[in-house]
Amino acid sequence: MTLWLGDTVPLVYLCSDDTLAGRRADRFEVIRFRERFRPPSGSFRPSNCGIGWLLLRIGWLVSRTGWSDVALTLDRASIVPLYRQLYEGLREQILTGALPEGTRLPPERALADRLAVNRSTVVRAYRDLAADGILDQRVGSGSRVALAPNAGPDRSAAVPWWVTLPPWRVGEFPTVLGELAAVDHGERIAFVQGVPPAEPSPLADLAASFARVGGNDAYVLTYGDSEGYRPLRDAIAARMRARGCTTDARDVLVLTGSTQGITLVAQSLAEPGDEIIVEAPTYPGALQIFQIAGLRAIPVPVDDGGLRVDHVEAILRTRRPRFIYTMPALHNPTGVTLDRDRRERLVALARRAGVPIVEDDPYGELAEDAGPPLVARSPDDVIYLSSFSKTIAPSLRLGWLCAPRTIYERLLLRKQSIDMASSMIVQASVHDYVATVYDAHLAALRGELRERRAIAFAAIDEHWPAAVRAVRSGGGYYVWGTARDHRARALLDACERTGASFLFGEPFFAQGGGDYHFRLALTPVARAHIAEGIRRIGTALRA
Ligand SMILES: Cc1ncc(COP(=O)(O)O)c(C=O)c1O
């Protein structure tokens, strides 16, 4: 395997042998790579990789005015001629957009000197790029990247197919979903993933539900309806009605995780370039989805009373975003719950402005007294999302949305195009679980979360400096901290040495910020380790 690593984070590719596999490494893979091949000095040097690794390193310092600083280390042992390696390397960077149109490449002689090759090697590579129409060579003004508008990349068989794909600037997107899904934190007490606690365990009852359902071919040898398994939709609708909603089973669309619902909403309610309102901070997985959908997020702060609805009001006076994405109950990452009067105001505002609300509520049933969800107040203007990931188990990949009839069909068709239907055996098993033990499990889980928070805040009081703020007003899985004297990334580095980890704040903000914030998930660690983990963070905070 070969790793291409640019001087800037986005320029990272995973390759197998000499053949580019064409997949950019996500940040977590790079971190793992770095940890695995970290040289003794602690500073990462690609050239220090193990024997048998071929490293072809390309770094750019792109400038549209001066010529770009191109550093290429060519493989002299390869049977591929040097001019061809240079040509391929430059071509790939141009076609993937890493070297944008208008970028000046270094003069031939300068690049030849830097690479210690004959000038003719560079001349030939540049000439071939010019022949492809992607380099403009003019006497006196050097060589510039020239992708003719609409020309598109050459799709002849000679060009690897993945190089010709539509533009996809992966490096611009956060890779948080992948990082959140990663589990290996070694020996650290890792307050990282928002997964349910090991106790109370749903495992035995869940296994019994699966066993009851698994022998029935009606649940196994079938796709089931795209809308979802009807008895499960009935059960979900009944639970929503018990929380004050008017939901009918026909309003419920079963999802393969509520992440799917966020994607459906992002694609169905807005187009690339459209504005939406999000909370600041908010769930980074949603930000990743919105960013990939090309939506422009307008951040609105959250305080101890939840979303600052007065800010929403000010924005709606002059702008018409496509939707407002909000978590009114046990907000991720702050844990706060939206005040009752703000709920009324938000719903009224949105209705008046003609802007729908996307209510993301995976934690709602864990709240002690959140009151009815927003969708209860305005079923025609709220698209409601929820999930069994936080209340039973994330590996079920089972969630649901409730949407007004005006939008339901659109969402359904998109879902069909993604996965046809959510897993029938999982739906039927969860239906069985919900019908038998779910309420008892929820009650036990609420009690567990209460206890974990009590342990956490007692340890925070004991071990953290008074200047560090931790939001206490909420509940649920998370504690949101602010340490004005510590950049959270540096704090995380220090904590990893003391044996604890958490998520730093930046990914939770759409437009930057969050440098001094961090989130602890209290649920993925053993209850007995919470106080010790918080003490270790305290040690780093006091250092
Ligand atoms: C607010 C919020 N929405 C959605 C999700 C994703 O849920 P699911 O596992 O159902 O895709 C999460 C997971 O952390 C979350 O916190």
C-alpha cells in the first residue's frame, strides 16, 4: 500500500501497490496511519515509513498569482518513465481540482532542478498536458492550468475512470461521521462516542425478540414496504400520540437510522446553494450531510434555554432559509432542552415565515420533562426525526420520520432510491421489543443517565478549575465544557497523555468557532470510570 500525502490535509490518497486506488483517506485513517508510523522523534515524516513502502509525495502551495510550489519525489526504480510519472501526477491534481484553473506551474528549468531530472523530462510532461488541453503554454507567461469550461476531463480509456469523476472536493468536508463511528481508543477513558451505556443492557431482551422473529419467513424472506413495517409504524404513531402529537401511522416513514432522514430532508427540501438555519453548536453528522448537499448553514447560538429564537426571528426578517434544523430535547452537544415559551415562539415564527422546522429528536424519550415535541404544535410545518440508536442500540440502524402529506411522498421516493426499505427482520424484532420491554428499558436508561450525570458533575466540582464551565441545565448523554484558557485541541492532546479523551468543539460549528469548547459523552465508558476520566481531564486542565 502506498500513501500519498500532501502538505495540506486534503491531499491524501490511499493507494494499493503502485496503483492509485483513488480513494482519499479520511482524517481518521490518516491519524491511524500517523500513529502507526510515527517516527521515534514524534514528528511525522512520510519518508520514515517502513521498508517496502513507496512514498510519492506531492505538495502544493497553490497561488494564482505566483507560480505554484510543486514538490514531486519521483520513483526512480519504477519502470514508468519519469516524464510519465510527472505527467500523471500533475494531470491527476489538475483533474481533481487540487490545482485549479489558472494556477501557474513552475518554469520547466526550475522544476527540473528541484526534481533533479533533465529539463526534457519536464518539457515532455508539460507538452503532453498541453496536448490534453489542460495546460496553457504561452511564451513569456509560463504554463498555466487551463481547463476549458465545459470541456470536462478526457474520458478515454487511457485515463483512469476515477480521475474523470465530477468535481468532489472531499478535503473540504468534515469527516466527523467516520471518526464518530471509530471505536479504538486504546487504554484511554474515551468520552467520545454517543452510544448507549452498557447498563441497562438491552441485549438479552433484544436477542429474545430477534429469536422470536428470525424463524418466520414473512420477516426474513421479504423486503417489506418502503414506508416501513406497518405494526412498527402503528406502534411509533401511538407512542408519538402519547407525547401529545396527532401522528397517524401513515405519517411515519421508517428509516435506516435517522442519519438517513437528515440526508432525505437535505436533498428533498433544499438545493445546493440554499441557506438553512442550524444551531451553534449542533450535531456534526448533520453538518457533514448539509455540507455535502451544498447547503449554506446560518448558525444561531444555543444557550441554557436552547436555541436563541430571538436570533432566528432577526434572521427571518430578511432571509428565507429552506428549513430550521434543531434539537429541542437534550440537544447534542450541550444537553439543554428548549424552553417552553421559546418552543411556542419558534413554531409560530416558522409558520409565519413559511419556513419548515426539521426537529431532530433521538433523545426526546430520555428527557425527564421535555414536554411534547415541536411537531405536536405544528404537524404541517415540522418534519420530525427520531431513532432507536440512543434508546436501544445504534447497530439496529433504525429510525423514523414523521412528515406532513405534502412532503411525505418525496421523502419516500428518495428513500426507495437509497435502500428500497429498511431491514424487515430488524423492524419486526424492534417491534416485538417495543411491545414487550421498551418502556421498562427506557425508565432504567433514564435513571442510569441521571446517575451518570450526578457522578460526572460531582467529579467536575472536585477536579476541574472553577473557571471551566460545564453546562448543567440539561440532561442526557453529553456534558459540554468551555475552558477559556485552553484550546480544546491542545487540551485533548494533553488529556490523551493523562489517559482520557473527548471531542473538541470545532466540528460542532458550521462557521468556525468552538476552539475552547469540548464535549464529553458520559455513556460509552463504564460508570465506575467516569470520575477517574474526569479527574484525568482535570489534571490536564490544571497543568
Ligand atoms: C442529534 C442526532 N441526530 C442523529 C444522530 C444519528 O442517529 P442514527 O444512529 O439514528 O443515524 C445522532 C447520533 O449521534 C444525533 O446525536
